[in-house]
Amino acid sequence: MYEDLKDATGIVAGFPIYFGAVSGQGKILLDRLYPMVGNQFQPRFPGKKVVTVFAQANPDSKLFADAMESTHNFFKLCGWEILENLLIYGDVVPGFTLSQELLEMAYEAGKRLV
Ligand SMILES: Cc1cc2nc3c(=O)[nH]c(=O)nc-3n(C[C@H](O)[C@H](O)[C@H](O)COP(=O)(O)O)c2cc1C
């Protein structure tokens, strides 16, 4: 992960919401960002661009805003810019299709990443 992160200019990170918070695997990724900052919390590899993707079953798109904000704060601590936050929410069952609006947001975010 560190080799990939060190060389990356853009990062896309996905986080399912489990029991009101990012999943355990997502939290491990965030915890392991610790070496991205130095002793005084100064960013060691600043300037990267980040797109986050969250998924939740609940239809209230604002319900887990705190979890998203705290996740973004980890990336910001690393000196990285959040370009876009893509939220998939509601009835995420098999056969579920993403809205045209979200697809366009993802496409535009992808263009800004490269
Ligand atoms: C253990 C578990 C807990 C979940 N908790 C929530 C929750 O608190 N709120 C919610 O809206 N969705 C919750 N969900 C639904 C997931 O966020 C949603 O299905 C998401 O698309 C799962 O992504 P995944 O397929 O990558 O695991 C939960 C799903 C699982 C498996």
C-alpha cells in the first residue's frame, strides 16, 4: 500500500458504511495512513488528489455525514485534497443501477484526477 501511495498522484478510496461508520477494513486503511505525516503531523507526501466513494443502504443521504467528514479529515491531515465525494445510498440490492447524476459526477471526478 505504501509503495502505491507514495507514487500515486490520485487516489480513489471506497468505504461501505457498516453500523453507522466506515467498515473495519476502511478504518484499517485510514489508521495505516499515519506514516504519511511526520512527528509534528506535517504531511510527508502532500499534494495528492482523493476521490472518496461511500455506500450505505439507508435512504437518508445526510445520515452518515459525520463518518464521511471524519474520513475526509484523515486524508486532509496527509495534505491531500478531496476532489469529490460520491455517495451511493438507498436500496443497494442486486440489479441496483446508479443514477445518471452520480455517474456524471464520477466521470468528471475521474477527469480531474488524471
Ligand atoms: C455489517 C453491515 C452493516 C451495515 N450497516 C449499515 C448501516 O448502519 N447503515 C446503512 O445505511 N447501511 C448499512 N449496511 C449496508 C451497506 O452499507 C451497503 O449494503 C453497502 O453497499 C455494502 O457495501 P459492500 O457490498 O462493499 O459491503 C450494512 C451492511 C453490512 C454488511
